[in-house]
Amino acid sequence: MRESRILPVAVILALAAGLSGCYELVYRRQDESNLRQQLHVPSEVRTVSLDGNPKSAGFFGREGLQIDAVFEFEPEQLERYVATMNDGAVWKPEPLVAYTPQQAEEYSEESLRWHELPVPEWTETRLQHWPSLPNVRRIERGRYYCSSIMAVRGERIERPDGGHHYLWKYVGPSCAEVKQLGASSVVTVFGVVDLDARRLYGHIAFSG
């Protein structure tokens, strides 16, 4: 009886260790790369914490992936980072790593801009389970960034048989524009900089 109880626990622990190892060896690097690229965080900026869930891929990949990280700047690093905010030469769309769509076909100007805090109330509702939200709520001086990728119906194509179909494309609006359109995002990228603590709280959410 004791062995039958011990064996399943051992198996579960082994599986958990395997999944954790896979995440550390493969997916953790992808997750960090995605956050750094989307939020243009230089490689020399320190990673305080990073986590991605799910930690393993199913039949359709890592559906519903959520990536969270906290980066900490040195004073001069933060000064350079803030100086580039809303600089179109720097804040250009970057492709996602190991995810489809890699990027939108077109982006709105607003989708690549930073804004003064506080974050909009609807953003807090959408991110109510974000681990960094309690810290973000306490920020007194900072800025936030929120962009999306969403699928929209495009041109209608008539077929020779009398039927028709529509072309679909991915566009990149800001989160506020997504809300105005009453649509949902395929990808949401969110970041908040705490100017006093010199920290950037980053979050990417994939639908699935």
C-alpha cells in the first residue's frame, strides 16, 4: 500500500522536474527575448525576475502563454531608456520569437507610444491576475506602454463559382484602440516603468 502511494508522487515529481528543466533550457530564453525585444530593453539591463506559463507546449504549442518579467536599470541606463521613449527611430515593431503571428502587417502610431501614469482602469481589469499589478499600483512617477496585435477582416474576394471569401490581416493598434473597436487581441504587450525604483514591469499575453 505504501509503495502504491509513493510511486505516483515520484512520477509526478519527475515530470515536474522534466517540465521545469525544459522551460529553463528552451522556453525561458525565448520568453526573455520576446519581452526584451517588444519593450526594447537592452541586454545589459538586469533581469530581476522572469516567468512564463505554461512552461511546456501542448498539441498547439503554448496556448494562452503569459510572460512576466521585472527589469532593473542603473541610473544611466534608465536615463538612456527614457530618452528613447516615443523615438520612432528606436520604437519600431519587432517580430515575436517562436510565435505566430510574428508581427502585425501594419501598426498605428499610437501603438508604439508611451504614456504618463496612471494606467487606465480597463487595463487593470484586463491584467487583474498580473503578479506585478500590486507594485504597479503603488508607482508614483512612471510611464506605461500598451500595444496589441489583432486579426481584422479585410477585402472581400469574389470567386468564379459565385461565392466569396474575405482576406484577413494582422494589425497593431494600441490597447486603447482595441477597446474602442470592441475587439480582442491576439497578443498584448504591456510595460510600466517606475522612475523612482528604476524598474520596468513587463507583460506579454497571447490568446489561446
